[in-house]
Amino acid sequence: MKKKILVFLLAGLLLLQSTACGGGETAETTGTAVEPAQTEAVETEAETTPLEALGEADFGGRTFTILDANDHTYMHINIHVGETTGEVINDAIYNRDQMIADNYNTIIAYDQTTSAKPGTTAFQNNVTAGDETYSMIISIALGSGVASLGNAGVLYNLNNLSSGEDANWRNPWWSALMYDTMQLEGKYLYTTGDIAPSVYQAPFCLFYNVDMGLDYGYDAADLYQMVNDGKWTYTELFAMTKDMNADLNGDNAYTHADDFAGVIIQKGKDTINALFSSCGIKMSEIDGDGNLVVNLNNEFTITVAELMHTLYNPTFEYEDNKDPTHRMFPEARGLFLIHKVETATAALREMEDDFAILPMPKYNEAQDGYKHLISGWVACFIGLPKNLSDTEFYGFITEALARASYTMIRPAAFETTLKGKTARDAESLAMLDIIFDSLYLDFNCLNDFGSVCDKVATNVIAGSPIASALASTEKAVQSAIDKIVKVYSQD
């Protein structure tokens, strides 16, 4: 079923409202739009904002249509519902779009598919047909997401956008991380930043049951201090949780439904990539000659793999992928949980015990800072169609949305919702700052060249040596890299 709603908003109503505090096979598509209001703006004295610094433009009422291809629309919120509702994120997006509509005489419209694949397929088909139905896509990166669209050659090189005055992909409203790690052959095809509020759900982190910790003689204040001193390492984590795993029902099996774990963790390569990245391992990198390389078959990677097997010994089994996050940790059957920040809002709002949010540990104290993988399964990545015809219009509005998001969405998504409603003490807020200041992503985490990430995950969980597995994938890895490089090398 597909439905499209066009909502025409008045600036007078906005002014009244803004004073208030404000996946599956079957896809349902919705749409909303904001058009420029016809009333005069109210003049106020204020410092120059990033949006004001962009400069002036009048696009004659043209429409900028964003496709939100989203597996989890209830959790990864990137669009508004057509009006203010009192929900902080919804209202911030609504007010941002109204500001863009008013300032630049444009209409911000949305289509949404309630699973990602139909949306990304529609986007690719439109580009291939030469249509300009969509101005931008927001979606996951993994699976059928924007990474696959980049590999299919249907995304525009963001480096070629005309984005107004002082535009720079290293500005704080964009991900400088991705700008540094996700360029190949002069192409920069997708990114993330404040323009997609769900980016604040995406990093991996560590959740800690504060109340349970007291029972074991641990004080959260000591953990916070350890983090601040750069001493929060896997050695410390394992020392705290040694011998905690317990078969509570005595059935000689470890399950997330019935038993207890010192560290609750899911299986799968996304989680393993997060563990490796937290230790400073680059699953792929661009070398000094600009070549995309995977260099994992080395002593350090093997040592880290052996260390990480500790988290899977024993391996807890589960029938539902949500059992670790939505059952085991909220039910106080584990001291720690490793998962994405999204779990705080998706599963822990009603948790009775106090919990804290901590950075992922470092490999050792000598490591240069904490590292946090952005999950490619969160719908926070944006790309533009390769066949866009007006780089000035598309580039300017993309940049304007990002800048307005920096001042309007970020406070709502990060400060108000994440910090104000989720984290339960001031120290956890500081921990979140550390997490979001140390994000990481690379090509292999999103492409799994030659299935090397999958093989690494399988061997880490099983405790099998990974050197031979890594060696066995070398040809397949290089072949997969060559295919990507060929696409990126095309005009």
C-alpha cells in the first residue's frame, strides 16, 4: 500500500507551535511536505547561525524530496508526521523544514518506505531511468542500503556539489570521520551527520547495570574515572566479569532466555567489527598511494581475536535477536551489555535498575583514545542521485538542511531525547560525549570484502584460529575490492 500526503504549513502557525516544547517485506509508503509560508518573517537580533552564514537563495518554490528507506521507522526517526505533536524529534524536524522552506522559497517533501529494500530499489530504478523523483535518500548502509547504491554507480559524487558559501564536508554538521575514511578514487558517495537524526542511535557502546554493580562491590563513579583517565580497557572489563556466567536453570545450556552473563553480547559481524574497531583495528584503509587495502592477517589482529573470544565463552544462544537487548539486560541477568546506543531508547526506558552508558573499552592503556563503530544497520546515511541536474539547488538545500539540523535537530536528538530522557546521571552524559567524539567506519565494515568479516566473526565466536581463515580469503577480498574500485573509477 502506498500513500502520499502533502502538508502545507503556515508560518504563523509555526510561530505558535514552536514556542511549545516541543522492517519487513511489505513496504508502506507515506509522504509529507513543507512549503514556503506567505507571511513576513519576524526580525530578531541574534548571532549569525551556520544557516545564515550559508548565504541567501530563492529557488522559486521548487521541491526537494527526501526518500526515507527505513526498516525501523518507530526508532530511526528522520522525518516528521506533517505537524508538531509534542514529540521532540518530530517537532524539531518539522520546524527545521519550515525554516528552510521560508528562507529559500522551496518545498521539503518526503516519501517513506517502512522497509529499506523497496526504497533503495525504487531509488536505483529512478536514477537508471533518468528520473529525478528523489533529491536525497536516507537509509541504512548495509544490506540493500546506500553502500550497495554506491557500488551500483547510482550515487552522485558529493565532492562535486555546489553547496553555497563556506561548505565543507569536515564541518561539524557532517561526519568528518566518513570524509576521511570513505573516499575512493576522488569519489565521496554517501555520508551521515545531523541531517539524519537517527545518527544518534548508531554508535556501539557499553551499558552497565549500576544497581547490580553495587552488589558486586563496584561503584559507577570508579568506572567513569577509569574512562576519563584512559584506563578503561578490556582487561578491566574481563576482570570485573570473571566467572559471572551462570546456568541459572541448570539445564547445561546457556541461553539469553534463562541464564546470566557478565557481558551480554549478540553474535554477528557487525558486533565483531565493533569489537575490533574499539581496539584500534582498521578493517580496511586507504594507503599512502590512495589504494583501498585490507590488512588483517597480522599478529595484532590474531591477538585481538583471541581476546574477544572471551566474550563468547560460553556462547549464549537465543531464538530472537532482541533477547539480549530487550529481555536479558532489562531483566537484570547481566552486568554489562554491548550494543548500539539505540538500545537505550528502544529497550531500556522501562528498566527498573539504574543503568549507565560507557564507552567501548580500549585494547590497552597505550591505545590512542576510544573508538566506536557506527552501525551500518541504522538508517542515518544519506546519498544523492547520480543524475541530478542542478547541483546548485540540490547542493544548497542539502547543506542548508544539515546546518539547520546542527542547531535544531542536534539539541533535540542528542541533548533532550538521548541525554535528558535516557541517560540517568550526569556522568553518563559525559560518557556519551566521549562516544560521539570518537566514531569510526570504513569500507570493509560496510562491504565485507570476500566475506572476510563474516569469517572473522565465525572464528572469533567459535574460538578457532583466524590466520588460516584470513589467508583463505585474500584472493576473494582483492577481487571484491577491484570491483568497487572499478565503479568508483568511472565518470
